[in-house]
Amino acid sequence: MKKIQMVDLKGQYDFIHQEVTEAMTEVFETSSYINGPMVQKFQKDLENYLGVKHVIPCANGTDALQIALMGLKLEPGDEVITTDFTFAATVEVISLLKLKPVLVDVDPQTFNIAPKAIEKAITTKTKAIIPVHLFGQCANMDEILALAKKHKLYVVEDNAQGIGATYTFPDGSKAKTGTLGHVAATSFFPSKNLGAYGDGGAIFTNDDELAHFIRGIVNHGMYTRYYHDVVGVNSRLDALQAAVLKIKLQYLDFYNERRKEAALRYNNYFNDHPNLIIPHREADCDSHVYHQYTLRVIDADRDALVVYLGEHEIPCGVYYPVPLHAQKAYKDSNIDPKAFPVTNQLVKEVISLPMHTELTKDQIDFIASKVLEFF
């Protein structure tokens, strides 16, 4: 059995290396490295895959979130509601734009932002909601969109971990995550389900006017060279990364199916264990693309399990050990830690096992056996 890795990017590369080499060679031969033909081809392919009118590539996922918010023309002091249980980039960009982050608790099953918590947090200053499709699981977009419509709020999807997931509405209609709100942001960080070989990101929207505005923002506020119509930033996806992403996009559904197969194999081991809660999923499993396979450890020592797995050379992760409301950079004396009972419990319980497209059955069996052996 080969060495177990949390993410096996080398193994994934070995499968597509010839295609990647050819695509990169094309970029070198055209010598068009910024906003060239390869970026435009990838952009069009991703628009077609998602079924969205506009994909605007940019330099990374954090930029994508910041630029999406900039596109909404919010004012300093406007409130943006988001989840307390996620990576800091989500709240980071809110703060950088002098907006006010309003953190709320999450659903204990999906780990995603809880609609009831959102509704309680809405004030006259609330302008937007940022749901995060955490670990690859769709947030409850039906209820979130209903709240947004009722209170005239923007919905900005953080789709950094959920690309390729499909949301099913109560009427049976389906749509890809990242196409459900007013605007969305994603990351192409190498470990993502659709990952580059460096940094990269993109913004999605079906709003023509908003897309036009954002295209100016990502390029120094220019629509015509040297004419700066809006205040912008320098955030562009380079052509070499687009070449990699264009190849990987063709395999994204295959990659996500491989992740689902691995998750189901894990589930067979852990499903009825008294100390473990497996990741929630809907019946068809389309709503979860398993960016992470995250268990909850109940009535046992999660941190001791981390140590035990390490002793057997099994990597694992704790995403995230400290909730955002307790982070030094975002502490607020007006926030009551008791307002986040679910998040405060999850940070003590969650553990993510290796999850990637190259996981083999014998690796999963070994990992699962050691988890069970611990208990």
C-alpha cells in the first residue's frame, strides 16, 4: 500500500500529465500569459459547465469574495451575515471593506449556516448574506434565498469548497452551487476539487450589469486600456493556471464521483458507531462533493484520535479548531460566545480524514480500521 496522503496531487497529476503538458506548451508557444486565449477558453468552458452567464476569473478565492462584495457597492458599516464556522477568508474580506461581519451559528447536521439564525440576525443595516457550502455540502439555499427576497438582501455564495455540487429545490428543479445567489466566489487553490497548480479564483453571476462592473474591478478599474472608470484591483488568473484548470474541468464530475465513492466506503465502516457521526447527505448525494470527509467524534477524545492516527502515519485535519467569533482578529465584546452553541461544540468534535481522487480501497480500509481500533 502506498503512503497515505491528505491530498494526493502528484497521483492526480500522473493521470493527466500528458494533457497538462500539451496545454501548457500551447500557452508557452502563444506567449500570452495574462488574459490570453487559454483564460478565455477556460472561462467559457466553466460557464457552460455551471450553466451560468458570466464567469470572471481572478487571482485567488479570497480576491473573488472581496471583488464580489465590491461589485455590490455596499457602504462602510453595512452588515453582512455569514457563518461562524468556516475559514477566515469569508469574514476577512468583509472587514477589509469596512463592512460589519455578523456571525451566526450553523446547522448541526450539515455544518452550514442556519437559516433561523440568519433571520434572527437581520437588522435594518443588513445588506447581504454569505452562505458557505462547507466541506462540499450545499447550504440550505431555498430558505436562504427566501429570506433574502423577503428582506431585499444580496446572497453571495462562498463556493470555494463546493464546486460541482448540485442543489435540488423543493419543486425538483436543480442548479449548480455558485449559480443560486446574486453572485458567487470560488477558489482554485491546489487542494480544491477543481484545483490549479498555484493560486486562482473566479466570480460567477447571471447579472449582466454586475458582471460588467466586476470585469472592470479585477483589471484596475479599466474597460478601455489606461481609462480607469471605477476603483479596481489587480486580480487576474494567469494562462498557465487556466490551462491546468481547463484540463481538470473535463474530469471534475469524475473527480467528485470518486470522492463520493470514497465517502460511501468510509460510511460503511462508521455508520452505526456510537462515537461517530458521519457526514450528512441527501439521498442522491448530488448535494455533497466531499471536499472534506468530516466526522464528529462523540463522547470520546477527538484530539487523542488525531494523535493515534498520526502514530500510524495517517494524516487528518481539524477544520476548524477555533470559531471565528473567538479569533483574536475578529473578537467583539458585543458578541456573546453562548450564541454559538453548535459551532462551539463542533470545534471540539470534528475530524477530517484523507479525501481525494486517488484514494484506494485498501487505503480507506486501513484508515477506517485504525479509527475503529482507537475506540
